Amino acid sequence: MKWTRRLAKHTIEGLFTLSGGVTSLVVFLIIAFLFREGFGLFRSPAVERGYGLCVHAENAVPTLDAGQVKRIFDGEITDWKEVGGRPGAIVPFRVDDLFTGGGAMDDDPASVIPRVEALIARTPGIIAFLHADYLPGTKIARHLSLGNITPSDFFTGREWQPAASPSPRFGALPLILGTLLVSLAAILLALPLGIGAAIYLSELAGARMRAWMKPTIELLAGIPSVVYGFFGLVVLAPLIQKTFDLPVGESALTGSLVLAIMALPTIITLAEDATRGVPRAQREASLALGATRWQTICRVVLPGASSGIAAATVLGIGRAVGETMAVLMVTGNAAVLPRSLLEPVRTIPATIAAELGEAPAGGAHYRALFLLGCILFAVTMAINLTAELMTARSRPKNI
Amino acid sequence: MIETKEAGILTAIETKDAGKPTAIETKTAGKQTMIETKNVNFYYADFRALKEVTIRVEARAVTALIGPSGCGKSTFLRLFNRMNDLIDGTRLTGECLIDGEDIYHKSVDVDALRKRVGMVFQKPNPFPKSIFENVAYGLRVNGARDRSFIAARVEESLRAAALWVEVRDKLRASAFALSGGQQQRLCIARALAVSPSVLLMDEPASALDPISTAKIEELIDQLKRDYTIVIVTHNMQQAARVSDSTAFFMLGELVEFGSTKKIFADPDHDQTRRYVAGRFG
């Protein structure tokens, strides 16, 4: 009898330990996976994998970077002297050009390469973007290496064009700034409202009002974000379009409004807990000195609750930064550097959600999205740690 | 009538020279009624916590409220600065006068009343601010801005609360750095800073050690020269030591009220005798 009970006890304890251990392990594995995939981006070549670039063997251009290559193929750079070479028109060439126009073609490298070599030999201004199998010999053509994608390409790049050919652009700056803009605007909208509501709930509302209102506000937190997005898309976006006379209603402002509504329950609940956490004795002391209710709120309750309110703010920001679906639906998703609240922007989570499906696993695009995930993870982790520190500071002192 | 007139003079003097006793006041001290209740009943929702309480509290004296737990003495004390208003569903009938003024009249400014009637709570409850700011709080919420005035008033109050010598070198330190007894004296200084005429004390020494308690009692003895003090206490010896008059409450009723000497030596009621002798409570 006794040994069975002891066995049961050990089994149960073991199971609990195991579940805790498994959870922690999963978290670490996810983080490790995220960072491994993400930082793989910097080992990816700047040109599409499996392709190469070459120029005429006598071309004097020293080297090109990925941005220049893109602008050359986009027709924005048309002369070699613009990129440090001898003056002369640039002739961009893609292997597809060989196959367009003239009937059925043989795509066997043995037959393609001589034709490419001939083309390059008679076109001194050429820059050719070719599949690795079709690259000509080095006597006729000089192979250009663009190297790998660098951290500065990613973190300070201003262009996010993952599908660009020949060299996709993974400049995350517009996405990072877009996320910050939308989140900050959201928190600026939500904070006064949230703290006001928290003060109303904890200081002014009667018991019955509070009993009715608090669950309602908490209910807001339970609405799926896609519903918020839908609401934003159908109600807010047209409203903003009309109010500001914009070409489209999907803008950073629309996203901020939706996010503000979504962050409100977090802010209100936490700020209300913080203000109610201020000891009753301190309120009474203030009132007993002849302070008005309002003076008591401003001078005793709010300072006493300040760290809790700060934590509420930070967690509200965290909610806004990580929010995906609603933002994806209402911000317009233009990956450009945001210039105003009324323009479409694209945030990091929206980018990941929208693009991961079309990014081939293991490719540069896929890794770039993971790296965006790493940024998001680092930001939200920093935010949560800050909130943790702030609430730890606010735990009761000796009274 | 005479009382009301004197109360008027007193108020006039006090507004001119806050807190300082004058010749006229000293002469009248001990004779004048500061607080008066007439047939006060008090209800927490349906519960009747006070029953027909009628009492006259002398100015510039210490009145102790004693009685077993739940007898209504704290409720009674909190009537005088209307702290009971903070609780929903309370109701009062009868009259409650301070300085001849019905403090439950519609026209009464409760915040102004609380400036006149200071309170010290059972547990020290300083604000999470510096020692200086704790005392200055009441002045600041009353609109005082002049730095030198505030500083002078803070010092004066801390001296009156017998705390100045201990804290003068660390006025900017947190009030929480003080001991419990020091915190309670800080709370007394805080209450004194706004120059009240009445000081309510709700078991001010119950959370303190014997030495701190002795200091508080000594302080009460000094303060009664300038303030009318009403103190709730569970401690019989304390009531006997510090008070001039004692009111004994039971089950919401004022059983007996008289000079402390009489209540402790020769009370009229048997219940009082048994309570002060420590037979129940």
C-alpha cells in the first residue's frame, strides 16, 4: 500500500516537472530556430541563388553593389560612368531575352553558352544576368560577385523588394519604422483614454458601475483581432478616407486607431489594478488633510500607481508592436519609409504574415522574414522585461 | 449662547494667528465646548452603529473614547471629519456640531472641515514621499506656494510633533525610512501643519512599541494646550494616563461620559466599572 502511494506521488511530481521542462525546452527551441534561420540571411548571396552576373571582360567597372544592380536592371542607371566605369551605355541583359522572340529554343547549356559569349563579345556595355549553368568563360566575360547580404543592407536598407530580380532588396528600415510609427501613435491615442478610464473605474465609479464596466472592458480583449481588422477596414478606413480626403483610407492612422482600441483593455485593466493598489490609508490620509478628491488622485494615487501605469503602458506597446492581423488588414501595406500618419505603411508582423507563404523555404526571402521575426522577438522581449522591472519596483513597500 | 460667541472669537483669533494660544483662549480653555452631538444615530446600510449619542467635548482637552471592539467608538470619531462619508450607504440622523456649526449641513464644505479637524490613523500612513513633503502636503493642497512659509511651517509642525531633532538632517529622506513610532509622529506633524483646531486620533499607538507609545502620549499631553483632542483607544491605562474626560461606548450606545478620574475610580454604571477593571473587552 505504501509503496504504491509513493510511486503515485513520484509519478505525478515527475509529470509536473516534465511538463515544465518540456515547455521551457520548446520555448528555447523556438528561439534558437528563429535566430538560426534569421541570421542565415547574412550568408545568402545578394544575387538570387543559382544565378550569376557578368560583364564584358574589358569593362573597367570595379565592382557593383546590389542596389546599383537593381537600379541598372530597372533602367534607372543607364551609363557605366555613373557606377565608376568608363562612359558608355549600359545594356542590361537577362537570359530570358535569348528565348523571347525567336521560336522554340534549345535550352541546353552547350548551345546557349556560345550564343551568350557571342552576344557579350560584341556588346561592350553589356551586363548579363544568367543562370549559373549559362555563365560564359572568363576570357570573354568578367564575373561579378556581389558578395553576401550584409547587416547594414538589412537594418539600414530603405527598400523592401524581396521579389526583385536579379538582386532582391531586403531593407527592413521601412518596416521597422512603420511598426514603430503605428505602435507609437496607437499608444499615444490609447494612453490618455486608458488612464482616464482606469481612474474613473477605480476612483470615481460606483460599485455597481464598476461591476458592470470592468467585465465589458475585459471582453474587448477577447475579441479576435481579425474582427477588429474587419471593423477597421469597413468602418474606420472609409471614415478616415473621407475625413482627410485621401486616395485610400488604409493608412498608418487607421492602423493606430484599431491598435489603440485593441491595447485599451490591457492598459485599463493594469492601470486600474495599479491605482487600486494604492493603499486606502494613503487616500484617507490625503482626504483627512482637506485635499479634494481630485488633489488626492493627482498627488497620491497617480504617483503611487506610476510604476504600475508605466508597466501598463509598456505592455500596451508590446501588444501593439506584435499585433498582426488587424494591422495587416488596415494599414495598406506599402513598404515605404513612412512620411506621415496618413500614408499607407507596412509593419513587421504584417510583412511576415503576408509574405512567408510565398517565400521558398531556405531562400534569402525566407531568412529575411525570420530575421524580421527576430527583431520583433527582441523588441517584445525588451518591452516585457521593462514592464517586469517596473512592476517589481511597485510591489508594496513597508507600511 | 455664550459658548457660540466665544467660539466665534476663537475662530477669529485662529485665522489671524494659526495654532498659537493667546491670553483669551487660555483663559477660556477647559470651559468651552468644541464638539457637540445631539441624538446622533449612524447607520451602515441597515446596521445601526450609533444610537442616540449625545455628548459635549471640551476644547483644549483630551477626550478618550473607550469600549469593546465594534462598539462604535471609531465610527463616532470619524463622524467629526466626515470620513464615514467615504463609505457607501451610510446615513446619519441627529446633529453634530463643531464650534457651533452643524458639520452635516448641506452648505458645509467637507474639504474645509477636514482642514479644521485633523486626523491621525491607527497605523502610521505616511505618503511614499520625503519627510518634508509629507508634512508640506497639507499646505500644498491648500494652495501654499511660498517656499519659506512652507519650510517654516514644516519645521514648526515637526517640532510640535517632537520629531524635529530626529529628522532635521534628513528631511529629504523617504518617510518610509523612519521607524514606526517616528512615522506616527510624522503623521501627527502632517496633521498639525494645516493648523487644525481639533485632532482626532484613532488608536494612534496601537501599532507601536511601548517606548514609541510613551512618546506619543507625552506628545498628546503637550498638544492639548493648543488642540482639542479626541482619542480612541483600546488601552485602559492609556486612556487613564492621557485623557481629561472619558466616554464609554457599548453596542453603539454611549453608556457613560465624565471626567476620566470619575470613570476610572467611581463610575455610575456597573458595565463601565467592569470594563475599566478589565473584566471584559
